[in-house]
Amino acid sequence: MGFTPETGKAIEKAFVEGPKAFVVDGKFGNGARLSQKIEPINAIQAYVTAGTTYPAEDKEFEKKLAKSAYDLIHKPKPGLYDDTKAALTSVSKSCAKFKKSSLDELVSYPTIIIGYCNNAIDAIEGKRTGLKEQLDILGDEKYEAEGSEKDKEFQRAKKLAEYDLDKMIKEAKANSAKATAIKTKLTDFKSETDTNKGLVKALNSTYSGKVMWEGKSYNSVLEFMDGELGELEAKVTKKKDDQEKAEKEFKENMDPKKWKFWSNALTVLSGPAGALQYSADIIKEGKEWVKLLKEWEDSKSAKAKVASCRCSIAALDSHLPILVQKMDDAIKGMGMLGKTFDDQVLELGHVKDKLTETNENIGREGILRGILIRGGVEEAAIKYKEIKKLADKFHTDVPPLAI
């Protein structure tokens, strides 16, 4: 990219303060990779955290970084400041919006799901109050007898099972809806990030592309600024030399012990008038030197700010393509969770249906009554096992998304 050692250090410093969290060994560029230890949700969280450090509004950006910082590069690249402002504020707005609306839910949701999964398994397999225990009770042969007072016990056990099933179905539906809502917001965030990826890519090409100016070619914006600073520094040095030369000349002309004083004795430069003239020249040279020096120092400071922005753009350009892929992974993960809950709602409903069917069979007599009741309970137990498999699947699929 044509960075001088000084510029490289400035960029490295700026980079370490922010986007290092995104990439392996804090390196950025065409070969940058997101840390393999950062799973999708973690990567999104890191991006949002870093993205919100940029100003979100134009006025805020201009207050933090005045347009004058880009004066050196304005002539060859007149739109660079505005394009940089547009890209970074767009990233910040997008990250801030997602942080406010969805980040906490996204970060905590997998953990909540795992907790729900554990609770669901307890509800299904609990030794005293679990669905399995209730199914075992309902499958007791004593309920197969013809007409019995025990029918009331059967109904109480069945109602308790149905109550627990209704509760689990309600929770599963709520979690499915929540997963769908997060998936929708994450999909919108990914779309915004994809758009910002395009802005950043084009802008990074400008920063790292060649700059042609006054017949000279530079490998990048920062290299051009280094060249301009070098010329400005040379002017400062020359102006300082001119001032020192004028001061020396003034002393020689105004010193009676020096020959120049007497050689100028009959000229307009002798006496107070001459002294004033020389003083004015020295003051003028001094003011010009101070002005150039300030311009040079301001330009050095401005270049550091431009380097920091360039660093942010380069870092974003290096990891946003990978981050968009990570967002896709997270979206698929949330979709998987939502579908699993939908499946669970369906399977829990089947269990409830099988229990409900026993109402039709409770009034039957003899062997047929027992067979039908037992068959309904056994089918419910089979469905219960399918639910347990879905719950166990959480433990396999969710942890990679967990924080």
C-alpha cells in the first residue's frame, strides 16, 4: 500500500485500538481472516461494539474530524472526506440500530434456549411430575378394567398431563416466534451490512489506489500526503534559514564595530529608519516561518487523523465479507431453532391428541377398552421420545452459537 514506516506505525496503533478483535493476530488486508474462535454471534457482537465507536451523525463526525483534515488530499481526491464520512456514519447507524433493537436478544437467546431445553427435558422425564411419569400412570393396567371408580383418577392424571403439554406448547410457540423475530431483524442487519460492505470496498480502493498530481504518481493517498508534508517541511526549513540569515544581517548592519555599519552610514538604512526597516523584515520572516510551521504541524496532525480513518476503512473492508458470511450462519442458526420449536409444537400436539382420544375409549368395556387406552398412551410415549430427541438436538446444534 506504499506506507512509510511512520504511517505504518500510525495505522497499526489505530488498528490495535479498534478492529483487532475481528481478525487473526490483529492483521488486516487482503489476507485477513476472522478469528476462528469467534462464532457467528460473537463476531456480530464484536462488529456492533466496534461499529458504534464511529460517529453516527454528520455533525458528530464533523465535530470529531473537521473537513480541514483532508485539505492536503482535497485537490486530487475532492470527495474523499465526504465519502469517508458517509461510509463510517452508515456503519455506525446500522450497528447502533441493531444494538438497540436486537443485540441483547441475539447474544442471550442461545443460552435461553439451552435453559429451556433442560427445563423441557425435566418436564418430560421428571420422576414425580414429569410427562413420562404421567404416561406411566395412565398406562397402568388397572385403568383397563371395565367401568371403575378409578376412571376419576385416570381423568385427573390425564388432565395434569394435558395441562403440562399445553404449557410446553405455549412456551415452544413463544420461542419459535422470538426466534423468527430475531432472524428477521438479523436479516435486515445483514442487508445493511452488505450495502456498507460495498461502500467500504469502493472507498478502500480510493485510499489504496494511485494518486496522480502535478505530474507525480503516488501509490496511495497516505503516500501522497507524506510527499506533500515533505515539501512543506522543506519550505519550513528554508523559511527558518531565511529568518536566521535576516537576523544575522540585521546585527551586522546595526553594530558600529562591524564594517557594514559604516559602509551604510550615508544610506537610508543607517540610523533608526534603517533599524526599523530591518526589524520589519525580520518580523515578517518570523511571522511567515511561524505560519508555515503551524501549517506543517497541523498537516502532520491531519495526516494522522486521515491515517486513522484509512485504517478503519481498511479493517472494515478486510473483514466485512467474512462477517456477512457469519451473519448468514447466524440467520440459518436462528431458522434452525425456530423450526425445531415448530416441530416440537407439532409433536407435543400429537401427544395431546393421543391422550384426548382416550376420552372416547374410557366408556368402552372389556378387552377393547384396555387395548385402546394402552395403545393411545403408548403412541403418546413414542411421540414423547421424539420430543426428547428434538430437545437433545438442541445440545448438539445450539452450543456453537452460544456465547
